[in-house]
Amino acid sequence: MADPLSLQQAILAIVVGTLAAIVYSLRLLFLIERRVANVEEHIERVANNLLKEELKIEKAVGRKVSKGKKKKR
């Protein structure tokens, strides 16, 4: 008959399994973080392209682009 696991072996198996789960979770977190960073870069590019297009349109219409509104007195 096979010997049952001793208490030390059972604890060791639990600790090793827990460490493996932690490593796997960290791996997934890094992959997700990379994807989020990639999405942020794409959003920034789209925003920059929209700003360029908006400036082109305003220039074509002949409207001045003002950085701040001046109050009339």
C-alpha cells in the first residue's frame, strides 16, 4: 500500500501550489498591464489625430484658434 502523505509533505505541497498560483497570477497581471498600456497609446494617438483634424478644419473655416477666451469689457 502507498504511504499516505506525512503532515510535512502535505504542508510543502500546499506551499508549492500556492507559490505556483502566485507566479501565474503575476504573469497574468503583467500581460494585462501591457495590454492596457497598448490601449492607452492608441487612445492618445487617436486624440492627437482628432486635434490635428480639428485644427485643420478651424484653419479652413478661417477661425482663429484661441487658447483662452478674453472677456469683453
